[in-house]
Amino acid sequence: MIAFENVTKRFPLGNVALESVSFTVNDNDFVFLVGPSGAGKTTILRLIMHEYLPSSGNVTINDQVISSKSFRKIHELRRQIGVIFQDFKILPEKNVYENISLSLKVNKTPSSQIQQEVLKALSLVGLSKKERVFPSQLSAGELQRVAIARAIVGNRDIILADEPTGNLDPKTAWEIMKIFKKLEGRKTIIIATHNTDIVNSLQKRVILMKDGRLIKDMKKGGYEL
Amino acid sequence: MAGFLVLFFTLFLSTAIFVTICFLTGLLGYVETRPQVTVYFQNKTTQDDIFKVRDELSASGKYAKKPAYLPEIAEYLKKQPGVDEVNFQKDIVERLLTLTSIVRLTSLVFFVFLLLMSIVVLTTAILYKIALKKDEIELLRLLGATSFYIKKPFLFEGILFGLIASLMSFGIIAGAIYSLRPFLFSYLRGINYLSLPIANYQLQLWPLSPVFLGVTFVLSALFGITIAILATLLATAKYLK
């Protein structure tokens, strides 16, 4: 379970990214974080990743307060989380297989299992037989699939996706969402997005953010501003 | 490449200095263990007088165990009747002692300079490599890699560079010593054995022994690896902070 308790995040120059935000996400929940640019969606994801520390309040994951300065198990925390970045963060000099296997290597997965897991993930995202292809030979949609495959391998329980369909055409965006749907109920999924069509169609839990504040938390909501 | 060349240069000079100091120390030890005073008597001096001087010297308890005792013995002998001239190794020992001290001091200064220079150059080279891999390192951290996991490839590369540089510098120096053997044989004529005392063990220097060469290589390799590890830790610590 992920819990935000009165979390405020102020940056050194004084701008407030989050203001007294509280919510909980249960295990295997599927949640959309929506809101305009600067609403605080990415800040929430970064706080979960321990990239940021809150200025006040607590962030708890599986009963462990990760938001204190004394929290030292950052790499263990991050091994539980698969992240899909808006800019993909796919390494251009490594092929698809090597990019995905990075996620398993840092998890100390035995090399005998790495091939098995990578091929399974590639099959799930619809990229079978593309494991030796280099990123420069892939489309934006395919790169996003590689990023998803990298996020789901290695038994990562939490999947965070920051604008996963932001750079994609509507058809590809829906294909990407279908992959997330396949993972529903097996992993905790938090997707920060602007995509009104997808949010309105899927009718999942929606946390609406605006100017760093949590405006609405809807169990089966849509994208409303 | 620049980092590797500096490491090689440092190891080459350090190994050459180490071998030179070992030989000078061994030579000094050799001379020190063979103190000798030569006394020339006047022609008129009888054999009985000579034996008398010898017996009196023995009775006085003055033995030439160490070169430091030689001046005293020489002074004593000069005062004896019938003695024409007294010679001892004062000059040789003093020159060797001075030379060894100068070499040791110069080497120490040179060694520290080389050490600092190689660490600075290697650290800069590794920082440059880290900057090239910035995206990969950032991604690895977000995926949950430990600091050691990120440092590991840089450490392995540094250790490999250290080993190769020490192997190359040792190879060149060992080759040079072997090719200079005829010259060394003539230079060290009359000296059958040179050694370096290490605790209770005498490390044979001359004739060239595989143990001495082995020790030289191991020390050179350890030194190279230590420099490489230090530079890697400095560079990664600065970047991963």
C-alpha cells in the first residue's frame, strides 16, 4: 500500500509543487493521476521513487516510511518499482534485450532466468522477436513498449507511468493502455496522464490534481477539470 | 588512453626506482659487512713490531665490525710506531651512503609527485567516462542499482589497466636488467652475492633471482591497482554524491 499523509513539497526557490496531499493506493489498484501541467503529478511519482523528499508530511510504502532523511534502503525500494518515463529513457547503444535485462541485472536475477523473463515481457508488450533490435530502429510506440517491458520484469510490484501516451498517436496510445490493462489486478499501477479519452473510457480510480492540491479522488471517475 | 599512459609511466618509473634503491641498499650492505683497514708499515719496521701492533689492537677490543668503527681504529693505528700509512673504506662507504640517501629522498619526492599526478589524470579520465555514461547511471539508480553496482565496471576497468600497465612496465625493466647483465657482471666483479634483509629473510638481489623479480612485479601490480582503485573511488564518489 502507498500512503501520502499531508504531504507538502516546496522547492528551494519557494514554489510549492504539492500542498497537504493525502491519499492511499491499495495493493494492485489501478489509479490515474490527472491534472494540467504543473499540477503536481510528476512530483507525486518522484516522491514515491524517493527522488524527492517531502518538505513536510509522510510517504509510506508497505508500512515503511520512506520520506525520512534517515531512510537508507533506497535501492531496495526502487527494486519494487517499475517506472515508465515520458522520455522513455531507453539507452541507444544497447539493444532491446540489453535495455530490458538492465532491470533484472540490478535485481541480481540469475542469468539463467534473465532470458526467460525478458522474452516473456517482450511477448506481453507485443515485441516478440525484436530483442536484438536497436532503439534507433524502433518507432515511438515500440520504444514505449520496451520501457513498459523494462518496468514489469523482475517482480516489481508497483508500476509508475509518467505520461506514457504523451508522445504517441491515439491508436498507439490505446495499444499501450491495453498492455496496462493486462497487468491490472497483478500490480499496483499509477499512471499520470493528460489523455482525457483514455481516462474517461476506462473508468478507473482518478485522483485529480490542480496547483499542487488534490481536488478530487473518484473511485470510477473521468477526466474533469 | 591518457590515463593508461600516465599509469604506465608512473609504474615504469616507480619500478625502476625500486630496483635501483634495492641494488644500492644491497651494495651498501655488502660494503658495510666487509669493513677493512689496510696498514702500510715503514721498511725498517720489524715483523715483531708489526705483530706487537696487531696484538695490542686485539687486546684493546677494537674490531672492525662496522664501518663506523673504522675511523677510530685508523686513528689508533696511525699513532703506532713504524706505521707509514693507513687506508680504509671511509670514502667508499660515505659516497655510497650519500648516494643512497640522495636517491631515496629524490625518489620519495618524485614518487609522491608521480602518485598525485597519476591519480589526478586517472580521476579526470574516469570522470569523463562517467559523464559519457550519465544517462545509463541515472537509469541504473532509478532501477534500484546500488552504488557498488554502478562503480563496479569502472573499478574492474581500473584494476585491469593497473595490471596491464604494471605487467608492461615490469616486462620492460626486467628485459633491460637481463640485457644489461654482462655490464652488471663486470661492474659487480668480485661481488658474488647481494641481498636485501627483510625481517629475518635475505632477499637475493644478485645474481638476479626469480624471487626478487616476482616481488618487484607483485609490488608494482599492487601499486598500480591501488592507484586505479583510488582514482575510481574519487571519481565515482564525486559524481555519485
